Amino acid sequence: MLRNTWMEVNLDDVAFNVRKLKETCGKKIITVIKADAYGCGDKYVATAALEAGTDMFAVSSEDEAFILRNEGFMQPILILGATNPESTSMLIKNNISTAAYSMEWIEKIIEKDCAGLRVHLKVDSGMNRIGFQTKEELKKGFDLLKEHGCIIEGIFTHFSCADTDIDFTNRQYEKFREAVEYLQYPFQWIHCDNSDATAFFKDPLTNACRIGVSLYGINTYDHELHYPVSLKTRVILCKHVSKGDKIGYGATYTAQGDEIIATLPIGYADGFIRANQGRKVYIDGSFCEVTGRVCMDQCMVKLDHEVPFDTEAEIFGAHINIEDMAKELHTIPYEILCLISPRVTRKYIFHGKELKEENARIITSTIS
């Protein structure tokens, strides 16, 4: 590892979470690995999920789907977001399913040779992002796709607040149910449950659940899941400062007495954003405050005792819960994971063994 800041992903814990959620819902599992599996490495997370019994992968766009195919994953793949009609022939060739979400999109698709294109109809049940808003429009789109030879294999919607508002979730489900029953079609895939709903929402209509962030143990309703991901770095300097000394850009921190300050090689270019100033990291048995502004590549923390060079520092992990970190930053765990830069080395554990390190920015090294 050329830089002592890294993310650890325990793929055994990812696999455990897939098995647990599949057991909980009793349905087929669609594993969502968009955005490079939330920054955790699509091919690694996909491998663990596949071993644990996932039935389909879901991504956000064509490029993510093609990357999975190029990495050797031949299992069913669904693109959840909008696709470019110009990609139709490539989607058919690579046996990739896509969302059909509006009449405008369908009208563009049927201008192409779309026979054999696999589609999942997207119903807008109240989130107002993408999807058909009325049953009549949905039926019109359905008929056009059938007429032009598309394979309509699924129908789905997305809950907007399954973790916070059960009444609204029930209303969304009822609208979705009405849409499915209106079409009277034997869909192979019927899905509406996201991570939180997978853990608690039971219904007789759907036959699959989509799990994304719960792969990483982040789930309000099931605390039996494991947390597989941690972010760590190491102390590169430990120094003593005197009362009144200033720390960092803008001199925003002033030492209140004689203090011990450590420098860590992690900053906002790694995804450790400036809002972390004043929060705590975990070093050698203590929670240590981030003092002064977080720099692009480094930050400083106040210690309660001196530590040696190269001492490990945990940003989140076993001692600092990523969900608690998200609350303190007024955001969500998804954003924290997705912000971790490609320059941060990934370390993977699978079947109890550490795999080769991955760094997306170092493809081939000629350094010796």
C-alpha cells in the first residue's frame, strides 16, 4: 500500500447479510451494486452476494451493467435508471434488463430494433422521480412494448420513506398493487421493497426484494446484520504544541493548554469532508477530536496521550458506527460510503483470508 489510508471490506460479512435478508423476506434477492457497490468494489461485493444466493444484480446505468458483464458476471442484471435508446442493441446483445419508465422513453425505444429487449416497468407510486404515474399510461406503454417484441419480465416501484413513514409506504404499496393487478400479466419479477422494507414489509404481491445499503449492515429494522466496512488511516506525526498555538488552515483551532496533536494522511480528497472538524476518530483506545480544518490530504487530531508513528486510526468501523457518524454529519451512510475516493486503497477479506489490495488509480506500476 503506497498511502496509509484504506477501506476494509469483509466480504464474509456481506455474504452473511445477504443470507440473513433472504431468510427474512423469503423472496428472491436483487442485490443493488450501483456506484461501484456504493464505493466498496462491485466485482468483490457481487462475488460475495452471488455466493450467498443473490438472484439478480441491479445497477444505475449502462456503463455499470457493461462493467459487470466485462468482469464475467453472466447473471441477470437490471438497470434501475434511465438508459439511452442508442444503447438498445448493446442491452439486447448482453442480455441486460432495463427500466421502462415513461411514454417518451418508450417512443424513442420503439424507433430502434427493440425486439428482445428485456424491460421492467417502473411505476411512480409517489416518489415522483421516474415511472408511470397512471394505470392508463402504464397500460399504453405496456402494449407498445409488447407490440414491438420487448420481453416484459418485471414491474417495480421504489419506496421513498420505508424507514420513517409506514403510512406513506402503505399508500405507495397500494398504488403499486393496483397497477400490477390492472395489467393482469404474469410478471417474472415483481419488486418494491428496498433495504428497510425487506426487513419488515410483508406482502402477498411481490416475489423479490432489492437490497443495497443493508449489504453493509445499515438497516433501521434489523440490528442482527453485520457491519463489513471500515475506514482507517495511520498517524504520520505526533507533536506537542503550547497553549495559544493555532492549528490548520484559517487558524480555527487554538490550543487551550499544552496539547498533543497527531497528523493523519486523510482529507476531503479522500472523502473525509471538512464537516468532520470537531468530530472524533479512534486512536489507541481513545476517541480523539479532529482539530482545525480538514485539509485536502491530511487532518490533525488532539490526543490524550502520545502514540508512536504508524499507529492505526479508525475513522469508522468497530468503535465508530457509520450510522452515528452520518447523524453527526447531518447526512446518510450512503453518502459517506460513496464519497470515499478511488485513491483510498481497498482491502478485502473473503473466506477468512485477506485478498490482494485494490487501488483504482494504480493500474500498472513501473516503480521498482
